[in-house]
Amino acid sequence: MPGFEMFGELEKAQVNDVLENGVLMRYGFDAMRNGHWKANQLEHELCKTLNVSYAQLVSSGTAAVTTALAVAGVGAGDEVIMPTFTFVASFEAVLMLGAVPVLVDIDDTLTLDPVAVENAITEKTKAVMVVQMCGSMGDMERLKTICTKHNLIFIEDACQAIGGSYKNKSLGTIADVGCFSFDYVKTITCGEGGAIVTNNKDYYIRADHFSDHGHDHIGKDRGAESHPFLGYNFRISELNAAVGLAQVKRLKEFIDIQKKNYSILRKELANVKDVTFRRVPEGGVESYAFLNFYLPNLDIARNVSQQFKANGIDACFHYFDNNWHYVRRWKHLKESKSLYPLSTEIRNTLSELNTRDFAQSDHFIGRNLSCLIKLTWTEDEAHQRAKKMREIIEKNL
Ligand SMILES: *Cc1c(COP(=O)(O)O)cnc(C)c1O
């Protein structure tokens, strides 16, 4: 998945455009900037590439999720249903707005289980956040139907799945608001950056103002602009946007390479009895950022993971024992370890996590290995890696 593998002349040329006139800010300074509007241009490219009406760049994926929730009106005391398997950014964004993260089980797609979502709905539920983990997706039709039926906002975190699709729609563009990250390890990178995408014009206008202190961006005098509502500074710099502008044009090239390398690994592992693959919902096409497969039980998965590491098979994650992506090790969250006071309703909901039973999530995450697909492997290296992985797995079965 990492765009960082492919930093080159195109990226340098875009950054040099910005350095030549020194306008590092995305707004204003019209006379100095010599026609360079990198953030603007990247937003247009994202709309074109993903076939969506509006895109707003922000400073990170975490800022994107926060902005997505804010523009949909999620705030104090509102419950947001989210999965047990995601990056910590998901609950960070919810908490930042004073909303309450409600964690529910995942299923064999490694994303939200629609049944668990429906069971978790209360009169306080405001939104459902699906996280398209490791290059694939949730059951979007069933999740959307649940949101419509219960009048809930549907948020799509596609930070790890740019380039994937569901029923011919780009991931990130299916729910009410979608989020992307362009941090250094994502499929395309800005160094640091993120975006929200939507077909809802009101949401877009709110995102445009919210991510820049509430600025309404009307007229040519920034100091004289008004502020229709409160905002924050989640702006991206022109330097970061310039890197992203070069990368977004290479998205198809990156996805094609990922698909080729993914297919080599998958074909080899498909021959191994007792290896099964993550379920991709009907109509879904992965971004091929990761190959995810299941082993028969937790012990085998642990042993294989350790032996992969010892034998040079890097970047194959066993998320069950990982501090950042799975509820089991989110001790700081479960114990409400915050630098500042959290509301009583947040602390009560978080403390329940200590005794909640997530056996269904454990069943899938415990047996799952998730292997990052790199762009720089030669075909030979991919085949050798696949063979070695197969040998190690077969030895442990
Ligand atoms: C990377 C990531 C984020 C956060 O993105 P940053 O740009 O690092 O803040 C959010 N959600 C998911 C699923 C991610 O993988």
C-alpha cells in the first residue's frame, strides 16, 4: 500500500513549483502564487478520480474523520457506532467532538457486522461509521439500509482502501461522507494529509469552513471574511498537497502493481488446505493494499506470525496482539486515560468495554494475518515470498 515507495521526479517537480514562489498556504496570496493552487487542484483530481461531487482536503485522516462527523452534526452525547477493529483515529475523532464511541463486533469481512450494528442502536445513536480496513469493505448495501431505516448518518472511513470499489462506486463515495488519509504509509501520500468527499453540497461547504477556523472564503480579503460558525485549523499546506497531486495521478499505476503482487501471494496460499480468505461483499473489488487470510486457530496464527518475522517476511500483521488496531490492547481507551476531563456518559460507556464480550471479533482477528502488499517487489521477489509463506504455514498446520 505505501505511496512512500514511489517518491520521485513527478513529486519533486510539483513541490518545486510551490518552492519557486514560496506560497506555502492554500488560501490567499493570489498575486504571489504564479497560478499555483496545489490543494485546489488536488481536490479537483480527487473528484474526477473517484467520481464524486466534492472533496475537501485537510491536514490528516484523523482531521478528515473529525470533520466528517462535525459536518453531519455529530456532537455532545451522540452515540457513534464503530468497529472493534480499526485504527485508534476512529475513536479519537468521535471523542474530540464530545460524542460517545460505541464499539461493535466485526464479521468475516473484517469490518462492521450489520447484525451487531442493528443490535447496538439506541435513541442516542446518531451515526454509523464503517471502516474499510486493509483494502476491502463492509456490506455497504445492508449497512446503508440500516442507516436509512433508523435515520442515521452513514460515515465511511476509506483511509486504507482508496482505489477499491463496491458495485462500481469508489470506496469512500458510497456513504453520506467519506474520509481518506494521505499519511506516509497510505496508498497515496501527501507526507501528511487527508480528505473528506461527499455528494452533499451543504456538507462540503461546512467542511470548507470548518477546516479553516470557520472562514466563509467569500471575497479576496481574508481578514474581512466572516465566520458563520465555529471551526478549527485542519488546513493542509501547499507543500503537502503538491506531493499528493503527483501521487493521485499515479493511483491507477499503484493499484495495478498491488493487484499483480497480491495475486501472486493469493494464488500460492489458495493451494494450502485450511487457509481461507477474508470475505469480500458481492459487488466489491479490493484495492489490493493487503492480503488478508485466516488460519485455523489463534495459536497457529501466532506461531506463523512469529516465524514470518524470523524468516524475513515483513509487514504481515497479526492484529490480535497489536496495540493500535484492535480493541483488546486499547487500555488507554478502556481506562479513559485522558489529559483532560471526559464527560460522565463517555467514561461510563468506555468503562463497559472492560467487561464487554467481543468473542466474535476475537474469532476473526485472532486467526487473521494481514500482509501489506508492496509496490517495489520484483515479480521474482513476490514469488519467492509467496513460496516461503506457504512453507511456513504448512509446517504449522
Ligand atoms: C491512517 C488511518 C486514519 C488516520 O489517518 P492519519 O492521516 O494518520 O491521521 C484513520 N483511519 C484509518 C482506518 C486509517 O488507517
